[in-house]
Amino acid sequence: MNHSTLLATAARLLMVTVAGLVAACQPSSVRDAAPVVVKTWTPGVAAANPYAVEAGLEVLRAGGSAVDAAVAVQAMLGLVEPQSSGIGGGAFLLHYEAATGKVTAFDGRETAPAGATPDMFLQADGKPMPWRDGVVGGRSTGVPGAMVMLGAAQQRFGKRPWGTLFDPAIRAAEGGIATPGRLARFVNGDWPQARLEDATAMFARPDGQRLQAGDPYVNAAYGSTLRQLASKGPRALLEPPISTHIVERTHADPLPGTLAQSDFDAYQPRVGEPVCGPYRVYVVCVPPPPSSGAALLQLLAILDRTDIAGRGPDDPQAWFLFAEASRLMYADRNEYFGDPAFVDVPVAGLLDPAYVAARAALIGEVAGPPPAAGRPAGIERGRDATREPAGTSHFVVIDAAGNVVSMTTSVESLFGSGRAVDGFFLNNQLTDFSFLPVENGRPVANAVAGGKRPRSSMSPVIVLDRQGRLVAALGSPGGSAILAYNAKALVGLLAWNLPMQQAIDLPNLIAAGSAFFGEAPKFAPGVPAALAARGIEVKSGRGEESGLHGFAVRPDGTLDGAADPRREGEWKTLR
């Protein structure tokens, strides 16, 4: 591996110029101390369900690339975890190419139909409709982009024939699987989408009761759809007959939508450079907007201007700093992020060292009122209070050549809109737009518009060292809490030098505005009380759970992978 070439590549990836980044980096981690050139890697997959992990490993075992395996993982997740992700939704993918050190960003975010209008989620009185009403309406569904995006990535970085990548999921859908426990929990829960007719029909046992954990589950319609994707290619979902079925289902009451075949014909995934920024001696890469990945970089940059690294997970002050930095980040994220094809997202301004330093200086001794957004470039917009449920999944793949996929995928809410066609659920991603297009007389960056992509918290991560070599890949579901989950794991891994599993296992803390949610019982003794004394009372029971999956490269070149115990996933290698 040519380290000078990799360093040059990593430098090109930095969309935000940070003066003296490499010169200022001082080794502070065991990962940085003994760089190793790895010629043959151990292929591995971490995903939210063992069936999905095995599907990816099957492709890797046959000589497939990381992207090839990602297609197989996504296809299987649509069967075993339809409450979280599937082919009817969207995704963001980062790809690391080992031979060049280049990171490529793929955006498969859904788009609003051309007929979408800024007032489509307003009632007759001009007030936003109840969020739940919008979710189960036909107008909540955007053009699904996950499979088309995977097709673009596979065309560039794939090795196996496209059609073979669906074999594991087809066998499982048509031959049947044991119903996963997590799926059964949501099927039998009180979420409105689970009670709609489509979910009732899909998850019915022969005796008319709902599927329970361990019950045989067959979805022949989904198998047929996968066969069409395998034979016709990744745009099969966007062409008749499947696209026709989607249009018909979204045009049904209540709240019919405006999706048309022309919207499917116009859809294209976006492919380009990631946004990368420094954290300690590392370079952290995320997708560009409408992903909120740049907000994650801002949070890390703020924390880098505190002494959190010298503290540790048992220190209350460390979590106080994490919470206050998070609040500053969310204030900016909620004001400025949207689709860059429609609004100016001030990424460079938000990550400018002087601006970051000014935000970090706002952290005091105790938690004050909810912080206001800053003004990095004089842009004034209305605040967006969009709700983002946790119906999302994340997985990572590394192949034998060291190529990596880090991908976050979603149908948005649990079972998406609750409407299904041809064995899969349709997304409700358009409810990720702000229901209010104007706030206090100022336009909202994330307002609805025809052809626009809604803001997303999905932020898959790839970490490089200062020479551009692979350090780690990770990500999480969790709605807006994704940013906090990813940041927690990165601090644990890169600042506190924890193994990946311990970094993932750290208690979750989501601080935004005046709310502090988290896993209070999981903190070290005395931490919750000490935080309360600083004005941060951590409350449990928000209903969001992380699903962090990732791996890091140990100094000897072996992999340190892990899966979040809060879900039912696993990390597994071929050897």
C-alpha cells in the first residue's frame, strides 16, 4: 500500500480546509502507534440480524466484493427486518477502496414527487397535521432509492454478477425462515402501521393470528420481487409493473399522494465526495447533505476543543461535555440542513475552526437554556422540528481486499408508511420534511418541494488515520439520535481507546434543546446524580435504541468488530 498516495487522497477528501491538520496531529492512540500494511484482510459483516450477516458472508465466500455483499445484506434485511429497512426505502453508503484509499459517497435518499408542495402536510387551518396522520397517508412516500444506489455502487465496485446477489434472500423468502424476535415484537406491538391491513395480511399465521417469534415465515411475493430485481437490474422497482403498484397504493386514501411514473423515471442516485474532517489524529468521513453527517463532524470538532479525551466513561464531566456539545450541534443541524440542490447548506462555515471554537466556548459549568443556532455565514432560516423515528438499520462489510462498505438504510418509521406492495413496505420518508415550510417568517431549509430530498440523520462513518489508512467503519439507526449514537461510539473508540464492543456498549445520551434522554441505569455509579447537579437530568424511555455496528483495525492489522446488544445483530468473519 502506497502511503504517500493514500495521504494525498485523504487530503483531497477534506472538503473543509483545516490548516496544519497533519502537522498538528500527535500520536495519542495505540492505533496510530504501529501502522501495519495489510495485504489480505479477513472478510466480515456486522448487521442487525444473523440472517443478513450470513447472506453477506455467502457472497464474500464466493469471492464477492464488499458492495456485492451489501446488496445481499440489504435484500435480506427487507425480509427479516422490514420494520426498519428494505427495498422500498432509501440509504446512504460510504465505500472505501483499499487500492487507492479513496472514499466515495453514494446517496440513495428518496425524492419527493414533482407534484409535492410546501403545504402538503398542512391542514385547512394552516396548522401542521398530526405527525401520525402524515405517516400513514399516501403522500408520505417518496421515490425509493436504496436499490438504485446499490446498483450504481455495484456497477463501479462489484465483482459478482448482479443477479446472483439475491440468491440468499430469495431462498429465505420463498423457503421460509424462523420469525426473528425483534420483528415479532413490532408485528405484535401497538404501532399504527402494524395494525393496518397490509401488515396484518403479511404477518398472518395460518390460524389467523399474528406471527410470533420462531414461527415459520414465508413471503413469496417478496421473493418474486427479488427475482425481478435480479433479472431486470436495480431499476426494476422504478419500472412497471412494480412502479405501477407503488403509484396505485400511494394514490389511495387517506391523504393520497402524487407519485407518478415520471418521478421514477427521473430518479438518479448521487455519487461523489464525502465530507471529511479531523478528530484527534484521525480523519472522519461521512456523506454530504442531505445527510446530517457534517453535523456529526461538528460535534466531534467541538468535543476536540474540550478535555473529554483525558477523562473517560466513568467521569461525569465527560458526559456533561458530551451533552452540551450535542445541544450546540443539534441547534445548528435543525436550522441549516436540507437538500443542497435546493438550499445552501453552510458545511464549510459550520466546520470552520474559528466558528467551532466559538461554539465550544459556549459550554459553561452547568447546562443553561436550550442554545440557539449560530450564524456561520449569515444565513437565517427557520428552525426545523421534524420528528425522525428509529425505523432504520446499519451494517458494515469488509472484503478480502480490504474494501469497505458502511451503509445506513431506512424506510423511516416502523414498517414505513404501513403500506405494502409486492411483499415489501413503502417508505414514509417525506415526513422527514418539515411540516411547516416557514417559521417566524423565515423559510425552513428542510421544507417540502417537488424533486427534493428530505434531510436525514443517517450518517455512515469511515475513519482513516493521518496517512489515509483504514481505521474503522461504523454507524447506527435511531432517528435524530443517530448523531449522538455515532459520536458516543467514536469518542469511546478514538478518544478513550476502548475496544469496539465496549465503545458500542457505552450508555446512550441524547441531548437536544431542553431534553436529555438516555440510559441512566447504564452509567457508572454516581454519574446520573452528578449530571443532575449540573442541570442535566437524564430521562429514560424515549423509545429510541441504537443499533451500532462496526469494526476497527487493530495495530496488528486484525479486525475488532462488534454488534449492538440492544438489537439482535452480530459481527462475524469468514475465519
